[in-house]
Amino acid sequence: MGSAYERLLVEVKRLGCLREVLELLTWDLEVGMPIGAEQARADQNETISHLAHELLVSPHLRQLLEEAEREAAPELGSEDKDPYSLQRPEIRAHLLRRVRREIEKNTRVPSQVASQLTAAAAKAQSVWLKARQAKDFGLFQEALERVVELCRQQAECIGYQGHIYDALLDIYEPGMSTAQVDKLFSQLRPRLVDLVKRIAKAPAPSKKVLERSYPVSVQRNFCQRLMIDMGYDWTRGRVDDVVHPFCASFSTSDVRVTNHFREDCVTKALFTALHETGHALYEQGSPAAWLHTPLEGGASMAVHESQSRLWENIVGRSRPFWEHYYPIFQAYYPAQTAGIGVEEFYKAINSVQPSFIRIEADEVTYSLHIMLRFELEKALIEGSLEVKDLPAAWNEAMRDYLGVVPPDDGQGCLQDVHWPSALFGYFPTYALGNLIGAQTWQVMGRDLDLDSLLRQGELGKLRQWLESRLYRWGQRLYPQELLQEVLGQELSAQPFIDYLEAKYAPLYNL
Amino acid sequence: MGSAYERLLVEVKRLGCLREVLELLTWDLEVGMPIGAEQARADQNETISHLAHELLVSPHLRQLLEEAEREAAPELGSEDKDPYSLQRPEIRAHLLRRVRREIEKNTRVPSQVASQLTAAAAKAQSVWLKARQAKDFGLFQEALERVVELCRQQAECIGYQGHIYDALLDIYEPGMSTAQVDKLFSQLRPRLVDLVKRIAKAPAPSKKVLERSYPVSVQRNFCQRLMIDMGYDWTRGRVDDVVHPFCASFSTSDVRVTNHFREDCVTKALFTALHETGHALYEQGSPAAWLHTPLEGGASMAVHESQSRLWENIVGRSRPFWEHYYPIFQAYYPAQTAGIGVEEFYKAINSVQPSFIRIEADEVTYSLHIMLRFELEKALIEGSLEVKDLPAAWNEAMRDYLGVVPPDDGQGCLQDVHWPSALFGYFPTYALGNLIGAQTWQVMGRDLDLDSLLRQGELGKLRQWLESRLYRWGQRLYPQELLQEVLGQELSAQPFIDYLEAKYAPLYNL
């Protein structure tokens, strides 16, 4: 029968396979499932989720875990020379820790609360779609109240030491506390608000090069070229068209990028390719020896987002990157770029403009959208803000942070799917990703001459650094351990603030 | 908790969902899975198969079944007016019968034998690939001996009343016996051998129209048009490119066709589209009320094949069909068809020519390829033929049936994947499908003026008849019950013999 650890691995890998299958079901749904299959697909999802949950909370798995925890790690055999072998004591310990975390997270919430939350979220999503279309928050209020109430219950079941919101935040960002986020965001917020104000006073750059028409077939080729240069492994992935792009991973050996090409908006697919390939490189860089285990993949939502945003913004909107790629871009699109130099193009793709919609926001204003959501959802969960007062609070924060107020709730507090989906605790990870990305870039800059590599189009060198330093850790470490181990730093807002100042002050002649 | 029947339905639908997911994993593998994901996909498959098997053979399911069998069917409520409601006593009885059959089939074979067979087949497939490439049966002999031995063990476990081969045949063709197949094939064989001989003496038709180059993009449009005319429901399906086409069904609401387009062979994708859409219409025609249950889908392999072959051959290679479609075909391909009339085209696509390879065989010789395999695999299973004597027996039968002998085993007994895959009992269903297709066509002809409908391109009228008479039964009835109920006939070779004579005698001036 083998050791308890070996038997645990069998079950854990089975659980991993079920999650990969769930991810495939979702990928297929977005990429090309016929519309008539909605109900059947929901049933298939429900079946696999049910089996995965049953496996995760089974007494058998807990018993195996406890036995494995008590068991002494065996002597390494000659076949375990692999530095990533699951038999290595330190890797074994990290795996057991991850499994324990997952079991506890999932057993603490009684199945009654979990299924009430699932049902409430399903209801809220359907109501939200109608409310957003009608631009009427009133239609959504009651459903959201129910979701908030159940998320509070969920948080109480999970437990927390400081703030009730900690329990939810920890689902997406292991080990992160509300107090830490508060501290980081309170450093970042005034600097961003100030930068946005200064930029608003400067003349806006011309964006006419981006307003031209770019044939989709040429865009496909250009994006593919960027992905090749970045080092995306095509034997372990593919690219498909969808409406809302994402990166899906069904193990490190099958990491699929999706994209959305628009003839009237060349930047859409271009920066999506960089962003989603950033996620994909992180997934593909996970050690193959950890197939189907919880050590595979990225450390957290924020660390994952740091990788996508590093490629999309820090690399993909930088001047040295376009010094290399703009002549190539011009060769792909001679008519559209005629008479436009690299400087004008660089300024166009870095235009900063406060707007209502988060997903259309630029690199500077984006984090302010997130901080606003974090403040509001924290207040909802702790009970200091009532759901009925959300639209007013939203608009007030928009005025304070960005200086604009949405004309209606559709472009305001109804714009995101996260709250109707009961994903409280998720939003801050987007902004934390910006911070971690800038920290990573700063540390990379000690080893590599980044500007020079970008000017030569040597994107593969960047990926190699990230792979050998960051990707190879998979999910072994929790995010803050990872930062300490890999970057030798604590999480800080300063590198991101410095990066934005250094980039935008000259760009806008501030 | 509801009745035992209700609780059984929950488990049975869960099982159905797992099988649909398995089918999706296979579809994805063939359609576009990156090559590096092979191992991960095998693990995912193994996990889902394992859970499906565990569910099927669980004492809990058997107990629910037995309780449901004892339970009186409840009075029908007003919501059960639906003629396809799973609450109707007769439908309930058919469902329970199917579930019992599945449980018994799967519990009778001990898991040790089943896993030995799986392992032996995996080994045999890998050895077979090398043997076929080397055209050397000797390399494959030992692996096949092991598979045959285990298939015999499997048959003994399943049990049978007459011939040992019955146990295997019944897996694919419920209720069919070896004696019945012997009888049908012994009627058919001499008539086919005779027809092939007479055709061989007649002048061969010109096939030059088929030797021209046909752009793939135009082929796609033409095939799509045929599928639209047949009534394929695009809200419940899609078409993708693969190397070896098939039809995959993940419930009646998601039935996907695949195809393979070759510029140098216009008939490949054309007849594949008709064939696979024939399968797809049958699946899509299954009552929606039976979603995820074993009543969904087609009655058996042979009945399924009857539907694909009816559309591919009886419809798609008929003169009245091309009287309508050839002018359209010419409009799609004016250069390729210049100077070629419908008669010449009709003769070209119906050229009969004994060949070595089953999957390239025409409508007349195809069933002879199958009969040969049936004779040989029956002899292997009953022990009257030793594996080492297979190549000689194969070549002798080829000479007798088709008058040709393959130059090597690669084009002989190594050509099919079925035996290395341990699919003994499967082959006869292909030829039985031809018989059932011709019988169905004969009965359709009593209600519809088939030639006239084909001449008008009214393919939808054919589908409607099939849907209202055949498809709507799903898997409720076993094949022979279905033929009796729907066609009012027993399975017979005569309609197929009559069909071939009536078609090929004038075509070849015999």
C-alpha cells in the first residue's frame, strides 16, 4: 500500500485532475460550446465540483494527511536526485501544509452555508445582469444584501484573528491581512491621486495612431510573434478567440491563452496577448514533477497578477520595448503607422485618463479603481456601510480618487461581476499585483540590464530570469514568504510609486 | 429524500455527466490538445473513469436500483403529461432495465481482470504501432495473444448462453447472438462475392473528376450547406477539424461533428460530413427529457452505424440526390466539374474496386471486409484459430472474399486498431449497420416518395421521418425490439442485398 504520504499523493492528484477538468469545462464553455448546452454544462460542472468537494472533505483524506504528517520523511532514494522531487523533505512539508490549508478552508464552512451562498450568488448574478442593463441598483439591492450576509457568515465560519475581512482575503491571498492592505493602499492612494491630478493638467497626447483600422489576421501574426519572443511553449498550449480573454491552465503541460481581436482597437489584443501570456509563462514554468498537486501553478492571485501586469505594462508599455518592436509593428502595418514615430506611439499607448470603467483603465488610474472597491467591500463586510448606501458611497469615492462621477449605476457600482458572484476579498489582489510586479522588476534590474535587453527584443532572457527565480517555486511558498525568499523584500508600495513617477513625469513633462 | 427512483435518477445522471466529461476530454484531445499534455490528459481520463466505475459498481447504486424496482411507479402528476417524462411507468421500466444491464455488465468482470485487460490493451496498442510500421506481425503476436486470452476471460466472467463470442458481441449490440450474425452474414456473403465478381468484369468508370484539386475553404461551405439541409442543429453542435473524423456527443444538447478536409480528395470530407452528421442527427434527436440518463443517445453501435451509412451511402451516393446537388456542386466548383455531367459524377463516386484497406472500401466491398474480421475474431475467441496463424487466415479470406491478397501484414491483419484495443465483438456492428440502414430505407419508402424528395433536396423531410419514428426512442429499446417496434421487421440481409442489386446492376450494366 505504500506510506500514508504516497497514498495521500494519489488522492491529492485525483483532486488536482478534477480541478483541471473543471477548468477545461469552463474553457470549452467560453471558447466554443454551443449555446444550447448551457444546462448540460452546468450539470457536468456541478457533478465534478461535487465529487471534488466530497474528496476534499472526506474523513479518509484527513486521516491520510494526519498519518503523513506524523510519518517521518523517508531517506531519499537515488531516483530522488531531482531537486523538485515530491519526496524531498522540504517539498513534502510544503505540500502537506498546502493540503492542510485546503482541507481546513473547506471543512470549516458547513455545507449548508456553502450551498446557500452558491444559490444566493447564482440568483444575484441573474438579477445583476438585469439591473446593470436597466442601470438601476434598486433591482439588485436585495440580492446583494443576501450575498453580503452569507459572505459574513462564511467569514465567521472560516475564522480570523484581526478583521472579519481577513477571512475572505485569505482565500485568494494566503496570509495577507486587511491591516497590511490598508497600510499599503494608504501609502499608494495619495501618490496616485496626486499623479492623476498633475497629469490631468498636462496636454493630452495624440491617440490618432490607435484610432485606425488594423486587420485582424495581421494582429494575430503580430501577437503570435510576441508570444514566441516571450518564450511561450506552443507544445504545451494554444490560443483561441473568446469575448472576455483569460488564461486557462489544465496542468503545467496544458496552458491555454485566449484573446479577443478587434479591427477598430489594435491595443486590445496586443496588450491582452502580453497580459495573458504573462499568466501562461508563470503556469508553464511550474516544475513538471508537481503535476496535479497543489504545488503546481502560481502562489496567489496577486502574485499571478504581478506576472501578467509586469509583461503587459512594465515591459509592454515601455519605451525600450517599442524601440525594438515599433519598426516591426510598422512593417506589419505600414499604412496605419505612416508618419507616426515611436515617440508618438509610445505616448499614445500610455495615455492616462480617469474613466468610469475599471477594465478600461490605464496603468496609473487602475489601482485607484481597485482601492475604491476594497474600501467599499471591506465596509460592507464589517457592516459599517449598508448595501442601500453603496451607490452614493461609490460615486463619492470616484470623485475623491479620480475626479469623475459615473452618470449612472451601470457605469458605477454595477459594472463588475465580482460582487454578484460573492467574490468578496478578490479585488485587492489586482492592485497588489501591480505592487509585486514593480518590486520584481526592481530586483530583476540588479541582475539584468533590462533596458538594453528590451531594446534588443530579448524577451526570453527576462522569462528565463523569472523562471529560474520565481516560477520554479510554484505554490510551495505563501506570497509573503515568496517575496522574502525570492526578492529579499517585504511587500511594499514604494517600487510601484517610484516606477510610475519615473515613467510618467518625463512622459507628461510634469 | 424522495422515492428510491428519484434518488437513483440523481446518481444515474451524475454517472451520465461523468461519461459526457470523458467524451469531452477525448474530443479535446483529438481537436486541439497540445501534444505536451498527453500524460496529464491520460491522468485526467483515468480519474474520471475511476470515479464513474466506482459509482457504477457501488453497493449504494445497486441498492437504490433494487428498491426502485420493488417500488410501485407513482401516479402521474399533471407535470408528467410530457410523453417522454421519466415518470411514465413504461419509460421508468426501460430506464431501470438499462441501469440493471450496465451494473451487471460491469460488476461481473472482477476488477483484477478488467485492469489486466486495460494494461494488456495499452501494451498491445503501443506494440501494434511499431509492428504495423515494420509490417511485421511477428512483433505483435505475443501482445495479441495476451489480449485474446484476457478477452476470453472477460467473456467467461460476463457469461453467455450459446457461443463464448456472444458475451463480447452483447457489449456493443445488446441481445445480438453469434448465431444470428452467422445466419445473416451467410446470406449476405455469397451475394456480395458474386456481385463483386460481376462488377470486376465490367468496364471501370472514369474517376477523373475526383482527381482534381478542390480548395478546402469551398469544401467547408459545401459541407456546411449539406449539414444545414439535413437539419443539423447548430445551436446544439459545432464542427472542427481533426485527422480521423468522428461525432462526439456530450448530451443531446451538445453533439459535435468533426471532419478532415483534403484538397486532393473532395469525396473525403463530403462523405464524412454526411456520415458524421447522420450520427449527429440521431444523437440530437434524442428526447431532451432524458438528459444525462442511459436512455439518451442511440440504441446500439449497429443502429448508430445504420443512421450514418444511410445518409452517407443510400442518400449521399444516390442518383436523385445528385440530380439536385450536382448543379450546386458545379456552381461551387465550376473549373473542376467543367464538361463532367451528373451521370459521370454519379458513376465516379460509386466506383467499386476490391482493395486491401477497410476504411477506404466502397459500399459493396465494405461488408466483406467486416465479415472477414468477424470470422477471424470469432475463431480466435473460441480457440479454433491460433494467433500465430492469423496472417495466413487473413490472406486466405481476402482471396476468397475479395479476390485480392495484401502484399504485407501492414496492409493486412495489422491495419485496424480494434484488436490491439481489445475491442473484440465490435466489428460486426459495422456490417449490421448496413443491413439496418437498408431496412430503414425500405420502410421509409412506404411513407415517403424518397426519390422525389431527394430530387428536390428535401433532406429535412427524411430527417423528420427518422426523428419521429426512430430517434425519439433513444436507448429505450434494445436493437431487435426497436426494429420490431419501429420497422415492424426482424433484422434481415435481404433489403440490403436488394438495394445493392437494384443500384449496381444498372450502374455497371450487369
